Amino acid sequence: MDKELLFITVIGADKKGIVAKVSNLLYQCDINIEDINQRIMGTYFVMTMLVDMKESKLSLEKVREELEKIGAELKLKIQIQHENIFKMMHRI
């Protein structure tokens, strides 16, 4: 089964509801969370996610727009990047 993997990074001041808001959006978009890592660094919340959007009916751009809305609401920096772009950037 092929997957369409993307990386999502979330960085900002720690507050309640960050994981809930992001994961709820992904659920609504039929995007599966493959892996998640989060931690608090000082007063900052940092989360990375590997997600599969193979089943999603939405485009990557639409998902990016929705994540940016959450970022603006919670004052976070949220980025999404396709795995292929990540691989090309980190290729030796």
C-alpha cells in the first residue's frame, strides 16, 4: 500500500489544546498520523508529525491553509512539507 507522507512541524508558546486542534483537523481531512513527537523546550512547545494523506480528498494547499488558520489562532508557526521535498533537501 503506497502512502503519501508529509512532515508537519509546530513551534510556539506552550498552551492547552495544540495537539487537539491539529490532530482534530487531520482527522477531519482523513489524514492519518503515522508518527508524532512533542516536547517542551523551555517555554516553547515543539511538535513534529509524520502523516499520510493518501486517503484525503483535500489538496496539500488546502490542508496548508487550514493549518495556517490554526497557527494564526494559537499564535504558532505550523509548516507542512511533502516527504519528497524533504528527501531532496537532505540528500547527500
